[in-house]
Amino acid sequence: MELVITTNPTPECYLISVTGEVDISNASKLRDAIDFALEQPTEEVKLDFAEVSYIDSTGIGVLVGAAHHAEEHGKRFVAVNAQPGVLRVAQLLGLDKEIGITAA
């Protein structure tokens, strides 16, 4: 499934809405979008995962890297509206404590 990324930046929050499956074939597209958002003059970068049905270990790695990158930039980084399967993977790996991923 193709990964579709849309953005909605405001002065307070840079929202990245993600649709599809995040896996090794497209995780770099998500990484690039997050890296760009973290360079913008906003206080928070928020991923909306409402339409993400699957994430693999490469995608999880992107989120971990993004959390560290955000911390270096003094910004908040969160993922919201995670589907049950995506949230479960994050919880199993302890990512829910590191980046604050929450369910739909």
C-alpha cells in the first residue's frame, strides 16, 4: 500500500497526517517529512496515525530517531490516533513511553 503524507503546519504545531502502511519500502519518506518538520519554527511535531494500518521495525526506527532528533531541537514529538495494531507494536517495544504514542 502506498504511503501518503500530508502536512498542516501552524506556528504552534506541525501536523503530519500519514495514510497507509509504514515499512522498509517507504519509511525514508516518513523520515524525510519528520526531519523537515523538526527544522521548522514550531514547538511541536505531531504525527496523526489514524489511517496507518501497519508499521514494521524500520518505521519504528524512524519514530525513535525522530524522538531523539526532536529532543535535540527542544521540541515535543508525539504520535496520535494510532490504530490498535500499531499501538500494540509500539507498546511491546516500549516506544509508547519514549514518544507518547496514543490510540485513536
